[in-house]
Amino acid sequence: MPDALRLPFDEPASFFVVVFLAILVGPILARWVRLPAIVGLVLVGVAIGSGGAGLLQRDGTIELFGTAGLLYLMFLAGLDLDRESFARERKGALVFSLSTTVLPLVVTTLAGMALGLEFLAAALLASAFTSHTLVTYPTVQRFGLAETRPAVISLGGTLVSTIVALLVLAVVAAAHSGTLGPVFWLSFVGGIVLFFAAAFTGLPRLAQWFFTGLGTDRTVRYSFTLAIAFGAALLAEVLGIEPIVGAFVAGLALNRFVPGDALLMERIQFLGSSLLIPIFLVSTGMLIDPVELITDPEGLVLGAVLTVAAVGSKVLAVYPTRAVTKLTRSEIGMMVGLTTAQAAGALAAAIVALDIGLIGVTEVNAVVLVILLTCVLSGALTERFARSIPRPDRPTPKIGKTVVVPIADSNRGQQLVEVAAAVARRDSGVVVPLTVLNFDAAPDEVERLRDELTSEVESVALGSGADLRSMVRIDVTASAGMLHTAIESGASSILLGWKGYAARSSSYFGEDTDAIITLSPVPVLVCRPADLAPSRVVLDVIDRDFSPVARPTTQLCVEVGERIARHFGVPFVVLTDQHPDLVRQVVHEEVELVTDERDSLQSLPDRTVPGDIVIGGMPPTRAGLDRRASQLARALPGRTLLMVSGR
């Protein structure tokens, strides 16, 4: 018989055939019997492992891919976590973190002691069930619930419970070996402090430097992001912290650099959802040997008791959280599903206990049974309750989240994309350069324009730290195509090029600028770019900007000015003919304020120089650009003029 066909398969071709067939068949079989796809992958792992058909052995390769999948799962969870949502739910996350850590630890320890285990052995086993693995997080993502309150609170609880479980495991092992002392505590606490300091201060700076310098190619950015994810896991392990904590924290540190709707995020999710995470689930199933479990009655009893204790304590843990957060029954059910599953981490803790002589093989078999039962239960609960939770309403996006930039002229297009990237950078947003063609455009012309558009402006946006997604579309008119794109792409703002002519309807986009401003559902920035490098950002504030209806637009102008000034590394100055106390109501104290009693049409030419970026607000009571915009354009040659219309 050829070596490639000998069991267990270890040749590359036969190995990957079995792995990919398992990934393919598992979800299909699960749907046939009305089980979640995740459960199907775990059960297929049981079937093909050494305790089943023996097709694969859970050794080097599958274990490596499985561990990578677990780290990848936690990294994705960190990338998905909205920091603002987490800040809003910090009270609920704190309560849940305490309850989902303390209750399982106490209940499972008592259950183990009731079955005859010594205190240290029971406590170490309890540490395995104190934490949990987000096995069903892909289900939450599939239902579009990753930003909901129960998901955010569960992620907070996962981070805390994993660290506490690690602490208990380390303390019990040190106590058993007699090394529990000041040196142990100093190294453990010091490692945690050092890791979090490096992750939350060093990683963002490193990512910012890389994305605006070397990382102007998406493939390079992708490789860098994965290197950071696994590098953080390695650093955590070196410092005595669980690698999954490192991967999760790396996701948190990088999530503002990887927009959820960017191509980079799509690539990251694709590798995880199609390969690494399914292999992790299959490898989890391969831990289980059904024959050994059935022939060990004592292990079955212990496993059943520990399962009841672990699951019951996780259920109890959500009730203090419900009292604080007022979550619905379905939301609580989804939290239970998310935080119930145990996986390879629990087995790792059991093996540590076995190696130091605290427990025997029977207890390890019991842990394996807990892994099987909790994975099946977790998958069923999450799928059941996620179906009844409505998707959250999308909040009003920040102005830089998705900036649509209509482009007709390639030279000016690069200047506009640079300004759009300056607006988008703070939000790690996406710049969408857009060209609209008439219905008579040939298919090869569409492809040619798309390639030209991407090659000309991609490096500008990526080099500025923003992501880019070029679009060429066909529509009845250019303005209709732009507005349709803005709505379909969930635009947060539109940046229009403008020639600054007295005929205000003339724009680079070739359509009526006023109509676009009037019909746009999001803020519109109208830009007359200059050829000189930016030297300052000057905000023009006049009396009309302080009326009740205009104040939101004025505040938006301040935000846009601060973003652009920070992006180009130039000063931000406010020029006004109003009283400073009035202006300070909308302008931060650290911003330089220059008062000139003359009308800004006279003061701006004297107070600015070619290369300055001059920003002004458009009256919300007027449908489009007003006469003042054209006057400013004529009075300020060599300056970039940016008129802002709020919504």
C-alpha cells in the first residue's frame, strides 16, 4: 500500500484532503440534523480522530493549525470589539467579569472536592472551567451581532476570566511544587504589566508608523497584521500569560487600523472563517476518544458532575449582569451560549495537573467529556437565541468612516484623495474614489478606468494610513451615481472637487454641485485644491456660524480642521471677527485664535499665504454653495479652499 494511504494519514496530500473534507462535510451534516455548523465540525473531529476512524492523529500538524485557529479566533474578536461600545458597557462587563470568574471557580472547586478530589486538584480543575473559549463567536458574527451589548460584555468577561484562570493555574502549580513566594508574584505581575504596557502603547505606534510608511501595499499590510497577532501571542507566552490573551489584546490594539468594511478586514476574516477556525473546531473534536470515555464509568460520572457545575455556574453568572444591564431573555441566553464552551485550554490545564501529579487519567477523561458536552450545548444555545435578537441599528458613523470622493481628473484626484485620507485617518476609515460613466460605456473602458483609478490613487490613500476601495459605476447621471454610491456604501461624508469658478455649479465631477449638496444624506466637503504643500490650516469663523442652526456645521468644521492639521503635521489656526469668548464655545483652548475685526474677505488674503488650507462653513439654510464661496475662491489664489456642509 502506498505510504500516502496508510492510516493515520500524514502525507501532505492525504492529510489536507481529509481536513478539507471535514470542513466541507461537517456543516452539511449538521444542517441535516438541525444542529449548528460549529457542532458539526466538532463531531466530525471526533469521527476522524484516533478515537474514531483513526484517519488523522492529533499531533504536530493538526495541533499546530488548531492552536493557530484558536489564536486567530481571539484576534478577530479583538478586532471586532468596538472600544466605544465597550466603554459604554464597562459597568456590565465589570459585573459579568467578576461573576463569570468567581462563581465557576467556587462551584467547580466544591463539586470536585465533593467527589473526593484534594483541594489543590479541585482548584486546578476549576481553573480550567473558570475561563471559556469563544467557540461560537463565528455564529454571533454570522448573525451580525458582534457589536451588540451581550457580545461586548461577553468579550470583556472572556479577557478577565482567562487571566484569572491563568493565575489560579500558576498559583496552584507553584504551591504544589513549593515555589510560591515573592519571586513568583513579582515575575507574574511584572509580566502582565509589561505585556499590557507594550501592547497598548507600542503596538498602535508601530502600526501607525508601518501603515503610513512601508505598508502602502495591501499584501504587506496583511502580512504585518498577522505577524503582530501571532507575535503578541508569543510575547504573552514568554511573559507567562496565556497566548490567547496576547492575540485578543493585539486585536484590541489594532482594531482602529483595520476598518470593518475594508478589504484588509475581509482578507483577515476569510482566512479565519474558511480555514483556521474550522480546523481549530475539528481539532477540538479530535481530543475526544468515545471508547475511552465509555469504558471509564468513574470518568463519566465526574465529567457529568463537572459539566453541570461548569454550565450551571456560567448560567448563574449572567443573573447579576442582567440585574445591572436589563438585558432581555434572548440576550442573556446568547451570553450563556458564548461563555459556556470549553476547548483545548481546559485540556491544557488538566494535562498540567496530570504532569505534576495532582490528578490522574480519569480526571483528564472527565475534562474531555466536559469539552464535548459544553461545545455541543454552547453551539445550540448561541444559535437558538441569536436568531431572536434583532440586529442593532447602525449608529451615525463618524465623518471619516467612509469618505466618497468623485474623481474625473487624475492629477486633482490624487490631491482630493489626500484630503479625504486626512479626514478618514482618525477613524481608520475607507476612502472610496468614484468614477461614474454613462450607460453607453464599453466594458473594457470600465475595466481600464478602474485599473487606472486604483493605480493612481491607491498609494496616496494607503500611504496616509487610510484604506481605499475604488469604484467605477454606470448610472443615468454622474450626480445620481455619486449619491447612489454614497447610500449603498454607507458613506459618512462626501468630498467634492470644485474649480472655484464663479459658476458654482462647475465641479470636477461635472455635475451640479448644489444639487449634490442638497440631496446628500451625509456631510459634503467641497474642495478647491492648490498645488502647494500645506503649511497651515486656517478656519474662517464669522457671525453666521453661531446661529442655532449653523452651530453643528461650525463644530464639524473645527473637527475637520483638526483632523487635516494633525494629518499634515501643520498648525491649526482659527481666524474670526467675533468675540473670543464666543468662539471658545466651539474651539478648544489649545487651538490658536486670531481676531481680526475686518470681514474675512479682506483679512484672509492678508492673514494667509499660498499653501494654507482655508476652511469655511456653508449655511445650512441655503441649498448649496453661496456667493461667499466664490468670493473666497477668487480672493485666495494658491490656497486650498474647503467648504463644509453639515447634516
